[in-house]
Amino acid sequence: MENPMPIENYRIHQPEAWAGSMDDQQLIRRIKESDFSESQINEGRDYCYFLDKKYCTSNTENKEYVCMAYTLNEPSNLERASVTDIVVEENEIYNIHRISVLRDGVLIDKIPDTKIKVLDNENQSSGGILSSNKKINITIKDLRLYDVLILEDTRVKGFTDRDFLRKEFSKYVWVSPDNYWAYGNFRFTFINERNETIAYKKTFFRDEQGNVLDPEVNYLKKGEQFIIDEENYINPVDANREIFPFIDFATESTWKDLSNYIAPIYEEIFSKASLQEFAPNLVEKLDAIADQDEKLQFAVEYVQNHIYYIFNADEMNGHKPQDPSVTYQNKQGDCKAKSVLLKVILDYIGIDSSIVLVNFHTDFYIKYYLPSLLSFNHVIVKINYKGETYFIDATIRDEFGLIENRGFIYFMHYLEVKRDQELQERKAYKFPYYCIDEKVEFHAQDTKGTLKLTTTYKGNRANAMRRYFKNTNKREVVDSWNNFLFYSLNYSNDRNGTDVRNIFKDAIIDIVSDDKKLNEFKIQYQATVENPYYVDAKNNRFLMYFDRNVVKASARDFMHKDLPFWHNFDSERYEIHLYTDQKIDTDEKYTAQESTINNPYFEYTSRKKITKNGAAVFIDYKPLVNLEIPPSEFEDFRTAHHTVADSNFGLGIDIIEPGLMNRLKFSFKKRFNN
């Protein structure tokens, strides 16, 4: 075996007694064919003869043992098995017990054919992401199709002083296995060797009819085990419509107890912090700003843009924040450090704020998890100002605006770092402004059209567009708008394959204004359009403008039995004007059609103004966001979006062609349709 680096993060030796052991003959006996295995393999399903997993937690370390044997009947599976990367954390050891194959009934030790490299798992340091994780690259030579691969290993994570939270609290989430695999035997064991009681909560398990069972909570005292043991097992979960059953294991606690544990850690930091002492220059700048709104904006943007964000994975394992004087002096810190510094600044200028713990990635599941500080992976700041509550992520860059105009952060659950707190849910939110406010003017005369779009973006949209225009080539920006308009004007149906630059002549796009207080970013697009009318197969001409961004496809297509729909759409207003030098059908159904929707989760109106040579539509969309729509109310919500999609997201006008025969044809068509 070739080992080019010293053995630091892995070892090769026999498993410890707690994990158990099998000799070669016992192993071979467990890899046996059955009617179940043959039927699965004949169906082309990869087959795992057995999977034994054991997780043991104590106050000094976490250990996870795995022993498995599975088929290499697919070339892709063979490739994945031949080269594997194992990422280990700081002070974590990967113990290799067995790498073998069963080939034609003979057990072959593959450790001599294994090449192991230990690499730094560090490829994002230039982006401020620091980690002492190591990547163990394992390459196994001469694996063959139809081998049975046997792997046996243990990961051991010992706790350092920096892992004080892991010493005090345990958290482990077991998720039911991938339903791609069939298992002859699947066995999972959780072992509690901690002094404290471990609670475990079974969630999204189902009865034989597929109905979700009520969550079940039980407890493990020190030395007790929880075991799942399944024979001839295929996970029955419908992966596209259902949440995989999972079990959350966590040290028994309450949210109030946890808040009382974490609050004193932050209180100690704040008690030592004096902004006047460690940041006199910053204090001088703050004192020079008379307006409190502007002072608050300056404080937020100073921490966001002048303090470099460093995500230190090892530091994030605990919750002890860096002293704000160090953060200010070094001009860098992780989310805890930046949030603490921002709160110290806000305290100085007399604005009420607090630190809150969140996890944007698993926000939906937090309400199902047992109480645990280890459920959170991010820290932000909650600000109470002028009767409103705002949340600021101090790690974000290039955000602007007075507090009420800044971007909105979508999440629901948080724990405030104060004493005697419970897990909190944010209220639903309605934007006090339009995230997109757009006016479209399209004039068609003879064989040419002039098109102008004036768009104002606010909040998250303004921040995103500001970054987009800053970082994107101007030609690329114009092409992006051209491509969007190619579909909005329905040219994709009568001139598909045409270079859009030959349709939209002399197209330009300019930034009209950029107000950093209102956080308004305004742009204007202009172009001359060759052959402005959409022409159908019968040579009928139309002017059309339908903005498909208004149609929320994710709401119309959503299908899930367990996940409620997460409502996070922007508020929007559109004003679309289409003019022509031709006579139009002012009574055409879809030209005149208007809509009013008063759904509990959004208000939507489209209103029309029609003249003999043109029409305008005014679309207003105000959603109630940052909430889950209950399944019982979702179909009405979906139906309302179908109504929007029924030609209520834009405007089309039919041209009445000149000439007596065309007018007679139009009159006949009108009578026939009636």
C-alpha cells in the first residue's frame, strides 16, 4: 500500500470492542443470496447485503462505526467505489478496519491495493472560509464489475476546549436510507455514554397506508441504546413527494434552559465592551451624524462592508464570540464576531438590538427538532426600531438603504440570546414598497417599433441588480434583456432561431439613478424593433407583451405531501402600454379582460385602458410572505395563480387589417364568435 504522507488523520487497525467484530467466515456467511436479493439485482437495483451503523456519544468524543457490503454491478457504482473522499474535522480520526471484496466466493483483502492521501480540505480561503478539515482520498485498485465490496471503518471525533458546546450537548440526526438501495439487512444503533439523558424524536414515520404518524419522543439514559433492525428492506418513502423519516437525538433540554446557558456567555462579552475605548475614531464618525436613521444605516453598513467576513468552521463549533475590540482592531471576524460588534455599536447610539441564532438551511425542520443549540449554524442581529422589527445579517456585503428599505431575509425560526427565551417564529411580512416597479412603452408605426422599459428595483432586488450591473459586461446585460423581450413579445413563436440582435436594433440599457438611502436602483432599456408585430400562421398581426416572471410557476407546479409551500415572492407593479398606427379590436376578450384576486396570501389586480389604436394594462401584485401556506388552503392559492396565468399577466391587441374584405372578415369573425 502506498502512503505518501504521514498517518495523522487515519489509522488502520481492528475495531474497538464497543463496535463488535466479525471474522472472515462470519462475513462471508452474511453475504448470502436470497429470493429478495436476486429479485432486486434482476431489476437492476444496486444491492447492499448488510449495513451496520453504530453511533456512540460521550462527554469526551463522538464515534461512528460502519460496516457494509454492497454490489458493484453498475459501472457508475464501480467508479464511485474506486475513488472516495472522506472529510474529517479537526481532531477527528478516520479508522480503517477492513477494505475487502468477495469475488467468485473468495474474500480478498484490498488494503494492499489501496492508496491513501491526506489533503488539506482548503479551497476557499480567498473567500474568507477557513477550515482545518482534512480530506482523506482513498483509491482502491483493481475493483471489478460484480465484485461485492466490504468496507468497515470508524470515525472518532475527540472534543477540544474549543468544542465546549459539544462536550455539554449532543445532537445527531439519523435519516432513513436512500431508497435507491435495497438492503438485505439494515441495522442502526445509537449508544448513549453521556452522563446526561438523551432524548430522541421520531418524525415523519408512516403507517401502512402511508399516513404520517404523530412524532414520538423517548429517552436514553447513560449506557442505554436505541436500535433499528430491518430485514429485506427498501425505504418506501416517495422521495419526490415525501420527507424522509428521521430521528433527532439531542441532550434532553428546553429552549428556556438553553437560552439561559448561552446568554451569560454573550453577557460577559458585552460587559467588557466599551466602544469609546477601543474605537474612538468610529465614535467620532457616529457622533458627527445628526440624523438617527442615517446613523443606524452607517452602523450597519460599516460592519457589513468594513469588517471582513471570515467563516472559521472550527470556531463555529462553539458559541463563544470574539471580543468586539479584537474584531474592530483586526477588521475581520465570523458571524458571531461581526454581530457582536454591530450590537455594541447599536448600544452606543441607543438602538435596541439583540443577538439571535438561526439556521437558514434547516429552518423548516427546526420546529420538528428537539431543543438544541447545535441546531443553529449562524448568528444575526435583531433590531427594534420605531415600532418595527428588522433582522440584519452582518456578514452580507454591498447592501444599502435606511433600515426600512434594506433587503428582507427569509426565515422563520430563531432563538434570541437572552435569558428565559423560547424558540420564536417571525410574523408574516408585507413589503412596504414594490420590489419591482416597471413601465413598458411599445410604439409600432409602419414596420418599426420603439420599445422603452423603465424599471425601479428596491430592497433585495436593488442590491442584486446593483451587483449584477457592477459585475457584468454591458453587452451581456443588453443581450439578457433582448432574450427576455424575445419571449415577452411572443417573437419566439414566429421567428424562433433569429439572432435577437437583428430584432432589437440599437439596444441600450443605462442606469438612470441609484439612491443608496431609499435603496432604489433605476434602469432604462431602449431599442428599435424590426417587424414589431407577432404574426400567426394565418397572417393575423398582434402586439403582445406578457411578462412570464409575473406567473409564479413554482406555485402552480408545487406537489408535496409533507412540505407546505414556502411563500417568498416579491411585490411587483407593472404598467404596460402598447400603441399602433393601425386599428385594433377593442372588444377582443383577452384585450379587455381584467382580474381581481383577493387571496389571503396575495392581492392581485389587472386593469385596462383601451383606445382605438392601443391599450394599457396596470398590474398590481402585493403578496404576504415569509410564511408556510397550510396544505388545506393551498389549492385555492394555486387556483388563484392559475387565474393570473390565464392571460392576466400582460396585454395583447389584435390588429384589424385595412381594406373592405378584411373588415368584412373581421365582422363575420366577431358575429361567429358571439
